[in-house]
Amino acid sequence: MRTYASKNNFKSLNAFLLFLIRDELEKQTILKYGGRTMTFIENTGRVMNNQIDALSSFTGDQKRLINKVDLMLEILNE
């Protein structure tokens, strides 16, 4: 992810982050919500997608984007 961020390839970074977040959400929600999983994932995925888009437009410079990526990785690892 640092490679994407350092090359300012925001579209690819956004897509990759969204994939990781949705994958993690799917794993967590299958355990917690059983049959209602898909609706929950779709709704949460839309929210996350909006947040990632906002992150991309907010982080205009490389260093700030890399810091945000590191923070998101920490959150996903918890």
C-alpha cells in the first residue's frame, strides 16, 4: 500500500483499501450476523467507500496519505 501511496496512484489505492475493508467486514459480519450478512456488508461497504473517497480527496500530499494508510492498516489488524 505504501507503494501505491508513494506513487500518488489514489484510484488503485482506494480500490485496494476498499477490497481489504470489505473482506474484513465480511469475515466479521458472517460470525456476528448470520443470515443478514449481505445487507449489512452492502450498507457498510457504501459507507466505507464514501470514507475512502473523502480520505483520497483530503490527503493531497504523499506523507499525509501514507500516515492515513498506516493508521487504516493498524485498525484492520486489531
